[in-house]
Amino acid sequence: MMMLKQKLKNLSHLLPMSVTFKHLFKPPITIQYPEQRDVMKPRYRGRQRLDVKKCISCGSCARACPNATIEMKVVGIEEKKVKDRIIKKEKKHPEIYLGRCMFCGLCVEACPTGALTWDNEAIELAEYSREELFYPWWKLAGYEREPEQGGETQ
């Protein structure tokens, strides 16, 4: 009995080795990252993207954020003429600090017009300093620098 247990103990490495042998003749599944990029799935939550033309300045994304990473910044004043009066409304856009964001998606779901969406192409979220993790509204919209007037560019 003791001899049988000792023999089974000596053969206990065969089961893990069978997994190794099974994968030995298959092609590798790793990719060489900087040269080759993996295609992200459509539901991947990378970085938020803002469509300034759809944004109605409601602030529901900022209210829905559990970590309070979204702040609304005033980017201009919108004037609308209704009958004989002129109504002025502040135009606000969200700014996100990705250092605190947990990518839960509540801000995207809370947006009534679909102005805030996920960008599944941006997977490099690492930066050299914490200040670079702050994304102002114009950076979320994909602009190189902040537009001069009105908060929107063509």
C-alpha cells in the first residue's frame, strides 16, 4: 500500500505535463505589442470620447460618476431668441480625470443624447505624470488644442 502511494506520488507530474504537451505544437497566441496591435472588441471600455455637437450641457454624466472624476466646464454662452426675449444659457462640457476613473460606464449610460461614448481604439492609458491624466473637453473631443471661441470647431 505504501509502495503504491509512493509510485503515484512520483507520477503526479504527468497530468500537468499533458497540458504542456497539448499546447506544444499549436501556434503561439502572443503578439509583439508595439509592432502588432490586437483588435479591440466593440464593447471595450477604453477612454471616453465626446461629441460636442450632441452635448446639451445637462451635466448628467458628472452627477452619475461615483468617483466624482467628471467636472463640467463653462466653454461659452449660448443665446436663443424666444419670441421677444433673449435667453442666455451657459454651454458646458465635461472634463475627466482618468487617474480616478474606474471605467464603470455610468457616465456614458447617463448621457441622454449619446454625446459621451467609449473609444475602443485608445488602449494606451499610461502617462508620465498625473497631470497628463486630466482630459479637458477639447481633448475628449479629439482636438489637438482648445478652440478659440464658442467651444466648437469644424
